[in-house]
Amino acid sequence: MTDAPAIELRGISKSFGPVLANRDISMSVARGTIHGIVGENGAGKSTLMSILYGFYKADAGEIFINGTATAIPDSQAAIRAGIGMVHQHFKLVENFTVVENVILGAENGAMLRPSIARARKLLAELSEEYGLKVDPDAVIEDLSVGHQQRVEILKQLYRHADILILDEPTGVLTPAEADQLFRILERLRAEGKTILLITHKLREIMEITDTVSVMRRGEMTNTVRTADTSPAELAEMMVGRKVLLQVDKTPATPGEVVLKVSDLRVRRGGVERLKGVSLEIRRGEILGIAGVAGNGQTELLEVLGGMITASGGAVSLFGSGLDITRSAANGQSRRAMGIGHVPEDRQTEGLIMGFEAWENVAFGYHHDPKYNVGPLMDHAAIKADCVDKMARYDVRPPNPRLPARSFSGGNQQKIVVAREMDRAPDLLLVGQPTRGVDIGAIEFIHRQIIALRDQGKAILLISVELDEIMGLSDRIAVMFDGRIMGERLPDQTDQHELGLLMAGVTEGAA
């Protein structure tokens, strides 16, 4: 059946208790195309793809692969049907090598040596054919995020996948790594592979997909040819209203210096990660830090947030000369000083995934008098506060008793943002505020950041998204190799100049 679509879903429905995640969804995906799926966090995109990959079993509906009705009760059945999935959070064993990860679960019998030899040969062929260059003997934890993603794709190709599902594939990539991924996807499409791309980023949809389906609140609302639509139209279909795609803000009116960093140095693993960083932030302004991930931004956030201790330099608050690098290195002391912190990695630093939402909302602020009755915590008060925050920050589903892991990535981010921003700290440290967040939530989070600035708060923003840095920042500093390469005003620079600074190329060198 050569004319049959690669994938056809008919009447797929799935509920989790009272929550209807997918309602009567039908969709057709042509062979050899890149088909985008967009929608707000909690729209049901990942649930639908998890049904296709056998993680969940649909309550109703049918799946057809290449025109044949196919039961997919588990992921092994999906693999047999030629379906592979690259998850938003990679499923790799970090202390295994590339080749060991690739064959894991697909070994040819009890003896590993023949499996590894066969895999090494096949990996070389796949790497060459699809431009997925990666050292088969490299240990996963030593690879960049972009190369780890290549390993995930190689795993699926090794298992003979003709249909690839990619869930938020650029959520953890730099712009340069995302561009490399797109070239790989184009090559896969040219070889006849069918790709399902789940993403919140409309620029990516417009750049790489042939067709795009829109989901809203568990339903499939529209499918259009990408060439026949626009980012604004897609955003409106996703959210059900017009969405402001550009950051709307008035000029900053900076006040007194809130944070002054002088010659800050941090050593980690015997390597100097911060090499004399100096900067200052005033009340009523946003200082954006641009840079490729891994150039010291994480360490800067961690030392200011009290997670690690500096090896040198000074950090003072409110012009008082108080050197907080010599104070206790813990988040509790920083919160007491009026510092809020939205960490870069919500799952490992911002939340405890097995704990319920109401517990996560209180973390770090559990000594707050409104959360306590005498020596005991007032659980009812915390839950009520969580319900209020969920309503105001549009966390879906608005259930304080769900564990953090039961929320989509974007809704997990909203929980962290609500906890930290709602208290209007004097200094807010924000790392990757909209990573893996949908277009409606991005607009909301950006408005909260601007509102804090307009209340006279100081904000340090770190993001690998240059559009976000240029849209939100009042000043931009660029980091490379643990140093500040330069500082620019958003209206006096462009992405090309910032990109050169991010690569360590100064104006004189250029």
C-alpha cells in the first residue's frame, strides 16, 4: 500500500482519572515528511505520542502504520512497527559509552562482544549516511547535550526506525545545535524517513516542517500545510486568542545598584569555570547574559543563588558592601536576603519530582509564618496557597495533590516560576525561564518578568535563546569561557554581533 500514510490515528481517546488528555483524535501523516505537532503545555501532545510509542494504551481508537491496523501495547511493539522516539529528557546511561547505550536492550544474545562489534560497524555507516558524527567510545557524560541527542537518534536508527518521534528536541539545545539538528532531520527526510516533531517554537515549525497539526485542551483542532500559515495564526490556533509574539515593555528607569560582582572566580573539578567576572545590576532593570551553554553561566547563577561557593572575588548587595560570597552557601540564606532563584534545570534543581505540587510550592519558604501554626506546618494553608498560585499562573491541571512528575515540562516550570516570582524578590536570578514552555506560557512568564522590573526589582536573566535575551533585556552581557566578552544595548546590536561574542570573537579580532 504505497499510497497509504505512514501514520493514521482514528478516534484516539485517553483519560487519566477525571482528566481527559486526548479526546477523539484523528490524524494522518504522509510518508517522507516532517509533521509538526504544536499546542500549549497540557494540550495532550506528549500523551498522544506516548500512545503511538506504546507507553500508554488508548482507551479508544485505532492506529494504522503504512495502511495496516497495528496494535501497540508497549514500546517493543512500536519498535517492531518501525517507530522510534527521542524524548525531551534523554534516556541514556551517563557512565556508559555511546556504543553501549546504542545496543542497550537490542543485544544479539548473551555475549556482548559480537553485539558491540556489529553495532560499531553499523554506527559508522549510520553516522556517515545521516551526518550524525559521534565517537562510539565516548562516555555519555562527557558529551555535549547536542551530541547526546545524536546518540538518541542513532539508537532509533540502529533499531531500524522509519518513523521518528522527537519530543521538544531543541528544548535543551543552543541555537547552533538546533540548526545542526535541522540539517540532520532534512537528511533523514530526504532518505524517506517520516518525522513527528513536537515543539513549542513556532520559528522551528515554520523552518523545518511540511505540515503542522494544532492541539488544544486534548483535541486536534486543525491541520494545515506549513507554507499556508504563519506564526501569528498558529499561536492563535494554539491558545484560542491572539498572542503577542514580541515582548512589550517600556524603557527601563534604573535606580540604585542592587548587585555588584567583582572579579568573581569559581573552580569546579579542578577547572576554573568563572575567570574574573564583573558586573552590576540596578533596580528596575534586566541584565541578560547571552552565551552558549557551558561557558560559566550556570556557575554564575549557582554562586549567586548560594548553591556553590566562589573561590575568589566579591559579591555585594544593595550597595552595602556586604560580601555574600563569604556568607553561608545555601539557598535559604539567599532567600532571607531577598534573592529569588528560578534555576536552569527545573527537574533536578527546582522541584522534587516525586513530591506533590503543594509541597514543591513551599520548598525554600517553609519557614514563612503563613505556612506555619506554632511549631507545626499548616498543610491546609500551603495547599490553599498552591491552589491560588495555580489559578493565577495557569498551571494545568490545577490539582495541588499531583506529584511534580505528573505535570508537563512547561507546567512544572510554571510551578517554579510561581514559587519564586510571586514573592517579588529584590533580586531575581532567572535561568532559562521558558525552556520547553509553550507560546502562551512564554508570553505570560515574560510579562511577569517585566512586571517585576517595573516594580523596581533587579533581574539577572540567563538564556540560550537570543530572541528572549534581546526582547527582555535592558542591557546584554555576553559570556565565553568563563569571562564577560562585552556588554551591549539591545537596540545597538544584533544577533550576528552577539553570536561572534558568544564564539569568543571580539570586535578587534573580527
